[in-house]
Amino acid sequence: MVPVQARGLVKSYGRIHAVDRVDLTVNEGDIYGFLGPNGAGKTTAMRIMLGLLRPDAGEVKLFGRDPQTELPEALDGVAGFVETPHFYPYLTGRTNLELLAAFDGNGASGLVENALETVGLQARADDKVGGYSQGMRQRLGLAASLLREPKLLILDEPTNGLDPGGIRDMRDLITSLADRGLTIFLSSHLLAEVEELCTRVSVIREGRIVYEGTLADLHSSSAPRYRLRTSDQRAARTVLADDGVRDLADEDGDLVFTADEPAVLALSRKLVDAGLGIAALVPETATLEHLFFELTEGEAHPHRLETVA
């Protein structure tokens, strides 16, 4: 059964379309990254997925069940948090988990110690949450999610507010949970982390999905980027003023541009014919950051390489 399948989701506030015909599919075993700038609709879409917000149109199925009409059954095997997880600050981490476990029932009380161990909070479990760092609160949020023995974790910005060490630890924790067989859906603005963690991604812009698929397919969809260094960069820039060259810019003394391979071959001949020595003409793989900004700040049109029915 597919963990998450959204089709045609719409949520509007007056004339603002916070979510505009969103389709996405999270397959079993995915670490699925949900990317987009602030205000793009990520949190709204995630609230709809968890049944916290009713869409104006469309539907979501979690393992084949609709959280709008089949609660609480639709959340069986599903856990996570949207925005910052909240706890009673005057109680200890352990007591907070014990209260949640008692509320949830189904043997969750017996999972508290294991959850604390999994997220590395045993040493601070008996300290009040009011004294926890942001990273410890995020870890406690994950521990609370694990009490449900989920098959699907939905996490909104799990590394938000963490220092580099905390980000590394959260990344390692998410990877270890995925290795145990959990499917993980996470939103993030840390593109390097997404590139290292995620198997598939979608990018949302102004409420619409502009890409869904693998990172490899996203990279291959972009025209190759080249870095050029010659004996005369000013003259080379004149030669590069060609119809086949796009996004020409100076970076660290080099000329960088995108172009298709036939255009690059023609340009290399033109450079030699102009009497310029070519010290380097090197293809570069576009970074996820470059592709992200291309999708979210370029011309607004859907760019989907993969759609799973």
C-alpha cells in the first residue's frame, strides 16, 4: 500500500492559493524531501496530509485511507510533527513521553525507554523540558513519534534551529530510522542535507508542484554547466555572446555558463579561431541549490519528470 498519495489538493485563503492542485506520491522506503521557499505551501500541504486542515478540493490517502473521513484509522502507522513539537516545559522528557504513551494506549508505555535510547536522550530524560535545547526538543518530538511504532514519519523542518552538530546528529538519526524500514516524508530548506539524505524529492512553488522525482533525474534535466578559463577572459566573454550560451557569469575569475554539447564544441573552435588559449573548459554538475532556485525563481511552469500513479 502506498504510504502517501495526494491528488489535486487545493487550499485557498481568499484569492491566495496556498496549495494549488498538488499531486505527489511517497513510495514505501522513500526518504522523501519536500522542498520550497517560505510561503510556498509546504506546511499547509502537510497539515492536510495529517487531517489537521480540510482541503477545498482533492484528497490524500495514507496507506489507502483518507485522513479527512477515516480518522483515527487513517493515522494508524503514521506519526510525526508539523512545525515545532510542543511539550509541557515543567515536566521531564520522560514524563512527557509517559503521558503521551498513556493517552495513546496500545502498549505504548512499554516503548518509552527504547524511544529515549533511539534518539539519544537517556542521559537527559529526567531533566525538565524547559531546560532542553532546540535540538533536544526536536529529538524528543521524534521519540514521541516512535511511541506509535510508525511505518510513516512526517517531519516538518526536523533540523530547524539546530547547530551544525545537531544537524549532523539529526541526519544520522533519520538515516538510521530509514534503515529500519520506515518511510520518511520531510520538509526542509537545507538543500545540502536533502541532497545527502533523500531518495526522491518534490519542489513546491506558489502552491504548485514544479518537480517530483529522483535527484538523479533532476540533475540530468538541467543543461550542462561549464567553467571556462582562457588567456584573455574579456575577449572570451565577447566570443561567448552566442545564442547557444545561457546564464553567463563571472565566478572566481572564471566564466561560467550553461550550454548544450554541440554549442560548446562550436564555441571551443571559435575561441581558438579568435587566438585565445584555453586553460580550462570543464563541465560541472549543477548543485541542488542551483536547480532549486531555477525551479522556484525561474519561469513559472510545471516541470515534472516523474509522476507515480
